[in-house]
Amino acid sequence: MINILIHGMGQNESSWDKVKTILNEDSIDVKTPNLFDIAKNYQLNYENLYRVFADYCNGFKEKLNLVGLSLGGILAIDYAVEYPKKVNSIVLSGTPYELPKRLLKFQNFVFKLIPKKNFENIGISKNNFIELSNSLIELDVKSKVSKIQCNTLVVCGEKDNVNMESARQLNSNIKYSKIKIIKDAGHEINIDKPEEFANTIKEFYYNK
């Protein structure tokens, strides 16, 4: 089984370092692709990002366990729906059930005011980041989740008020799902509470 940790939009593969170390200590080998790196030869929009991510996943012969945070969770949903026989399980952390269009548009306006170096620190140009963010506005996540057939764990940080209702909606609409709220964590649980997140993943793998 291949275990793939998929970072969020404002992150890169290093955001999983602490979670990865803890999982490795329990002999759980994980892959942490850099989404922006594998998509570097393409125009950076969601459609292209998903396609190169799917190609990356399809490069493994084994079945997959996918753990996705935020944008990574959306990619995991799309892949699980398109390739149900390839996916053993998914963990969705801070993943939106319905993308808030007004909030995304406001965020995109704010992104234009942020210095370029802030984006370069995660391995993406400012223009590409904004282009990717704009492409998320019309995504329809909620129509897909009922099609997920694999075991699913929905995770949300206790302080992630923006995504708490989404977590409940995902749990209600995905047939084989459980929900876990991680105490004192915000949206980026892999950074805020890496030990708790890693232990949650392990518990899900061993008990699902």
C-alpha cells in the first residue's frame, strides 16, 4: 500500500515533515509530493494540477491511502471518485464541502497585496498562486462526495471555524466515513498538531 500526504495551497511538501517522521517511526512509509513542482510545466489551474496529480498517483501499481489537507483534500476526493479501484482510503483534513465563492474572491484580492517573496517561499510564483486560486471558484465539490466508496476519515481542527460545518457535511454525505475533531488545532493541523494528526492517521489505518 502506498501512503500519499497531499499538502494545502499555502504549503509545500515540507509542511508534512513532522507528521512524516512520526509515521515513519511506526514503519508507515509515506510519499509527500510537491504539487507545484509536479505541475511546473503546465499552466497552473486546478484542472491541470489535478491531472498531473492523478498521473503521479497512477504511476504506482499498488492501491493508495490518500491524506489531503484543504486543496489536497479536494484532489483526494476527485481522484477517489475517478479511480475508485485505486484508492483504499482517504483522510480529508480542513477540506471544504462547498467552496465559498465570495471568500475566495476576497482572498484573491488580498493575495495581490502580498509581496512576491511570500509565495516564492513555498515554491510558487505570486501570479501562479493567484491563477490557481481563481480556478477554484467554480469547483463543485459537494456533488462528488456521495460517490466516494472507500473508507474515509474527515478531520478538522477545533479552531478551524471556517471548515467545521464542511467537516460535518462531508461526514454526513460520504457513506463510509468517520469524523475526528483535533483539539486546539487550527486549519493547518499538520503544522499545528503534527503528533496528534499522525496518531489519528495511524489509528484510522489500524482500525478501519
